[in-house]
Amino acid sequence: MVPAPVVAQVSRSPRQAQLRRFLTGCQIVSLGESEAHEAGRLLGVARMTDVVDAAVVTVAVRNQAVILTGDSDDMERLVAASGGDVEVVAF
């Protein structure tokens, strides 16, 4: 699962063939109003500002999904703020 804001953050050109191939195997998850409010709450609790990171954590916690990230410190901080129990895997 990939939250839609993540796609927005990484999409720069329709020519990104590798990104498009990767996303073909993923479920793109919309960020609705309740998820947006939860992401904002997490940012407040964690005293952070990255909305996309908070969206990732919100979706992962709600779906009990593992988070794959290159920024495990921020993700772990947001997971802790959420009170959820999801695994964060650095790559």
C-alpha cells in the first residue's frame, strides 16, 4: 500500500518508468478526512512537520502494515506518537 501523498511527493515526470512499474504492484490509498486529521494529530504529538511521513504512519497503523523507509528515525518517532504497533524497516 502506498498513500496517495507519497505518489505526489515522488512523481516528477510521466517518464518515470521504474516508479510506474513499481506502483503497478501497489494499492494506492487515498487520504480521507479522518486520516488527514489523524496525520495532523500525529505531527502535533511528535512535534514534526512532514505531512507525507505522517500519512504513511496513519495508513500503516490503520492497516497493520509494515513501513519500508529510508527514514526510519522519523517513522519510528511518528509510530511511537501514534501509540500503534507497526514494524518500521529501513532500506
